[in-house]
Amino acid sequence: FFFLFCGYATLAFSQSDHLGFGFRAGLSYSRFDGPSEVATNGTDLESYKANGGFLIGAIVNYKFTDLVGLRSEFTYSQRGTKYTYDGPSYFRFEKNQLNELLLQGSRHQTLSVKNTYIDIPVLAYYKIGKIEIHGGINAGVLVSSTGGGAITFEGISPLNGNALPAFNTSLDYNYKSDEALGASAATKKVNVDGRDYDLPVFLGAYYDFDEKDKDLYKTLDFGLAVGASFFVNDGLFLSARYVHGLGDVDRNDYDISLQSLNGTSYIPRADKNTSKSWQFCVGFS
């Protein structure tokens, strides 16, 4: 697609002094930003940190003058986050089975999310010597969404309140293809008060949910973009750009409290998590 695009752009460029093309490639550092669950003592239980990725894309420029113009891009871009939960929680063994056990305790969970988008920004630019500043809107279409991590859980005995040996399981998420209650067929045994329970070796993205209607992450992500470029010569440039998402990246249907339950039912949170991304590129335009 990229080479076909460049071919058409070259033909158009040869017919118009106002139209140009190019490409850019580089690294991105992004994270999600949203409210954290709060413990009874006021401590934040969740945190988000930046996750690395890469991007590559094609550029189309339309210049009104030598200094001012419009730019659009077609970019394959990775955005995501590193998520951590650390605090009081619960865990279900053998969910929806006769021997289901709801265990209270403390959870340490890590998750690295990588979402891949086709980004189509529309930007206005202005050149000052070798410096160019640009800004505009960005539309991202989600094409893949995965995550990986682990849970370490330290339970409390339902019989005597004593601490139980910690157990752990892996997280292997494909948010687009995983099904409700999904987990590995392979299991390991965890002993709770003298009884063995089956624990999947890894859990799927929707293990906690009886039904899956749509994917966790929304297909469209709109935002604002602003950045600057330094032109080494007439075509080669280095650039930095910040993209600020405006909408909630995930669906509230799957946004539940990890701290506590309402009896045996999940507590919906329905908070807003937005995407923030820094992009550092080299390109030719």
C-alpha cells in the first residue's frame, strides 16, 4: 500500500507544484490516563505508565505558499499503556461451576497493553526557516489490541482468616478475539483450606465476564495533535509530536472495580480513560 501510495503521489506531484508527498517513521511513548481506584485510607490502587511502540506512515502535503500548508498522513501507529494494580481485591476459582470459590485477599497485577491504530491526522503547518510547527486533529482506527502481564494473589482463609500461600497466573489478552470466560485449558492446582481448585495457567481478556457483546477498546479514537519539525535539508526532517485523545478509549461495560464486590456482583466504575502519546520521528517530505 505504501509503495502504491507513493507512486500515485509522485504522479500527482509531477502535475502540481502545490502537492507533495513523503514518509515518516519512529518511536512512540504513550499511556492511558484516568481516575484510580482509591483504598479506604486514600491510597491510589492503580497507576498508568508509558509503553513504547513504533510508527510508520505516508505523508501528503498541500502548500498554499512556501510557508503555509495542509498535511494529511496514513500512519500505522502503536499506542498503549503499562497498568499496575496493587491492593485489596478478590479472586474467583472455577467460575460458574458448582465448586466456585470467591476468595478475598490482596492483588498485585501488571498489564502491558498494545493497541495498533491506523492514524489519519489532518494538520495545518507553518514554516519558520528550518523549523516547522504543525497542529490539527487526529482520527485513529483500531486494527489490533493485545495485552500481557501477570497476577500475584495473596488470599485470606475463609475458615480462620489466616494468610494463604500466594499464587500467580499469567495474562494473555487478545481483546478482539478472546471470548467471555476465556482461559487456557491447562490448569494448575491451588490448595485453599485443604481443598484443591483449578487455576488456569493464563487468563483471557474477558475471563471475569459471562458474556461478551463488544470489544473492550473502541474502534475509533479522536484527538488533537501538535508538534514541531526540524528540516536538516529541503526534505529530511526530525520531528516530535504530542497526540491527546479526547474520548474514552474503552467501553464502560467492562470497567469494573478490582477492589470489592457488591455481594457477588461486580461494581461498575464507568470512568473515562484517555490516550496520551508522544511521537519521535525521522522522515522525508
